[in-house]
Amino acid sequence: MLNNDCLFCKIIKGEIPSAKVYEDDMMLVFKDIEPKAKVHLLAVPKTHFALLSEAGEEGGKYLAHIFAKIPDVARENGCENGYRLVINQGTDAGQTVRHLHVHILGGQPLEW
Ligand SMILES: [Zn+2]
């Protein structure tokens, strides 16, 4: 289920443009508009939930699919030498969009 008031749901529906690098029936991957590394992609499930605590079994299926696809997507987009995955959860983590997303960071050596 998508949410009409959610930025990432609007991107999934094509109502807001994005720089897509991969898409299938369960996930979308696009470039972050404020990249924090040479390669900075966002992988989002095509169902709306904000937090892992809201995912449940159904959301978990989407997450399993996303994590199965990320290695190929990362490699094909300039992360041959490695990459970092980040999932911010809630206010203290600085989660700005309340639709769960996996940051894929790479294309360069990353510092902590
Ligand atoms: Zn959403």
C-alpha cells in the first residue's frame, strides 16, 4: 500500500521525478538529491512503512528482496570496491522521509 502524502510514494507512483537506476515490482532505486558520497543511492520498498518496527512479515518480504538485489545494483552503479548501507530510524537518527529507505553509499573510500 502506498501513501498519498508521502514523498517517496509519490516518486514510486511517478508523480515526482527521480533519477532511477533500478526498478522492479517490489522496489525502486534512485539517486539521492543531496549525495553524501560519490555514489549515493536510495533503495525503497514499493509499500509504505516508515520504520522497521512497522514492517511486519509483509514489509519483511520487501526488505528481503531489496537486500537480495542491492549487491548487483551497487556493483552496476560504481561501487565495485565496496559500499555502505545505512537505514536511519526515527528523529534521533535524522530520518527525514518517513518511508523506510536504504542508503547505498560508495564510489570512494568512506570515512566513519
Ligand atoms: Zn511512502
